[in-house]
Amino acid sequence: MDQSAKTITDELQEEDDDIICLFAKYFGISKGIIESKTRKKNIVEIRDLTAYFLREYADMSFTAIGKLLGGRDHTTVIHSCRKIEKNISLKKDFELKFSELIIKLRSIKERKFYIEKKVIP
């Protein structure tokens, strides 16, 4: 394997490992709380938003999102995304409110696409 390809792949993997940290920092809580089994309403809302953002803006599978969110089942992630989609229809400023986070997620998606199409044959 080409050394530059290995480096890019390693960087993407590190980014993926820290993607929940991105959300934790954005929402001002710890990564462990997002991944935890707690059902506190405010934490569940953040977890649901995280699932939605990863699906909508980073183009991740429901299964992959579930693994990142503390080993949750893909059906749980689907439910989370549907709840957020329903709420978004009621809020017109959603993308504006989370624009910084959406830009970062789109960047992750672009790097993932680049590696899948250009670096890894």
C-alpha cells in the first residue's frame, strides 16, 4: 500500500473515531454521556440529533451510526432520525442554527468519498 494512502486512511479513521467528540464539544457534554444508556430527555435529544446529522450530512449507514452511539441497534437509529425529521418540518431555521456543525459533517463526507473513490481502488 502506498504510504500517502495509508496516511490519508489513518487520518480518516482518527476523524471517525472522534466524530462523537465533535458532537460532544458542540453540545457541551462529554462523549461518554452521548454513548451512555441514559434516557434523560436532554441527552436523548442530543443523541437523536447526532444520529440525524450523521445520517443526513455525513451519509453514514444506520448500523454504523448505532455503533458510534454506544452500540445501539440500527432500528433505534432509524427511530431517532424520524423523530428529528418530524421536528425539523416545524422549524424553518434548523440548518441555519446548526450550520457550523453541518459544514464539518459535509467535510467528513467529502473526505470519505475521496478515499473510497480515489485512494482505495
